[in-house]
Amino acid sequence: MDPPYWQTAGYGVDFGIEQYVRMAELMRTIKGKAILSINDHPDIRAIFGEFQMEEVGIDYMVGGGGKAAARIELIIYS
């Protein structure tokens, strides 16, 4: 899963915190496995705290131009 980053502007869609809570519920109950990539934020860590997480460094650039900013992304596994 690759949802919009939490509390990051520019996606143009309404994606509230309840959507992440629902994803965690689905990851908890599906018969298979799921992998989620998302920005590292305390709210996200709290919602998905029961799952295995891996921190991955990324260079984040909006719109394909300008200066890249180093960020941490979480890869979360069910």
C-alpha cells in the first residue's frame, strides 16, 4: 500500500487519519500479508505500532525539480 503521506499537502484528495486506522485494521485481519510505505510521523507509528517497521532513508523532491530533502520513510509489514 502506498497511501498519501500523513500531514503532507499537495495530494488533492481528502485522506483523514481514520483511513490509516482502517488500513491498520485491514492489515491485522487479512489472511495474507501487506506492506505499507508511508512517511515517518508519530501518529503513524502509534497507529501501526504493533507491526514490524523498517526505516528507509529517501531523498524527497516535489514535482521533480528543485532541491531534494532527506527524509525517513517507514516500510510497515503485517
